[in-house]
Amino acid sequence: MTATAAPAIDPAPPRRRDAAQTRARILSAARRVFATRDYTQARVSDVAAAAQVNQALVIRYFGSKEHLFETALNAVLDELPMQGGYEWQGLAQHIVAHLTCDDEDKPDPLPMVIHATSDPVAQAISQRVMEHRIIIPLAAWLGGADGVVRAAEILALCAGFFTYRHLLPMPPFIGTMDPGARSWLERSLEDILNGSARGRDQHVNQR
């Protein structure tokens, strides 16, 4: 008696990659890597490993480390709650609440921008993106001839606070923030906001 051959089983078709999902995963990994490592030390291979993809795929999607960084930075800015517009009342308190929230998943461009300062190309990218996405819109909203100056002051104050909370920690700023220090930061932001003619007018009208 001859044995009957088992029927051939067709191999499973290869799984198709979801391009949009893969790209999103790479961007998410890039945001974490660039926010926690000096730009010169952050490698495309680190992003690929975090995203669980091949390094060549990262290059295929984004072309270069510089373009990956710029795309990731813009993606963070897209998620900022104030991108849809600003509300004057409580804005200083809102900014301070954002700065003192240590949730790693919150959208925050400052870690990426500050870690990029070690590389001239990445630094130039950061300056250009932050100017067009933050400084110019905020200055237009503040109004007045000094709008750009005051927008820059707000960003400088926020960056300085981030530095002394995370990179060069000062006791009043770390952990549960000292109430007096928190009040100082809110007042400092309010002073900048209320320095423009529009700010004074709106502040008076809301009283």
C-alpha cells in the first residue's frame, strides 16, 4: 500500500505593512529619542530600534536624520493645545501647568529644541520652526509693536524654567513645585502678557 501524499498547503501571504501606521510609530519613537538625548548622540538606529523597524525603513520614510527631526518637531507642535488659538484669561496659569506636568507623553517641543543646540544644523531647524510656529503666531495674537519681543520673552522664560527644572535642577523648581516659585512664574508670564496695549485693554475689560 502506498502512502497518500498530504495535500500541499499554500503559504500564508506576506503581511502588508500599514505605511501610515509605520510612519506614525517612527515619529513617536523619534520624538522620545530627540527629547531625551543630545542631538549629536541620538542616532537613526536608536529611533529604528525604538520603533521596532529596520533602520533603512526610517531613511526610506524620512530621508535623513535632519528631516526626521524637523518632522518630529512639527508633529509635537501640531499637538499643542494652544495651536488652535489662545484664550487670554488664565493663559499664564495654563502655561505653568503645562510646564510643570511631567507626563512624558504630553506634547512639548522644549526638550527637543534644547537637546538640538549642540548641532548647528539641528539648531537652525529648531530656530526656524519655532519662529514660524510659535513666535510669529503668538506675536500676532499679542499685537502691538512689541509683539515679537514679548513672544520671545515668553519662550525664553519657558525655556529657562525647563532648563532649571530638568537639565540643571534647582530645588524650588523640581518635583512638586514650591508655591512661591510657581506664583513667581505665573506673575512673570502675566507681566509679559499684560505689557502690550492689547494685553492691558483685555486685562482691564475682564476685571
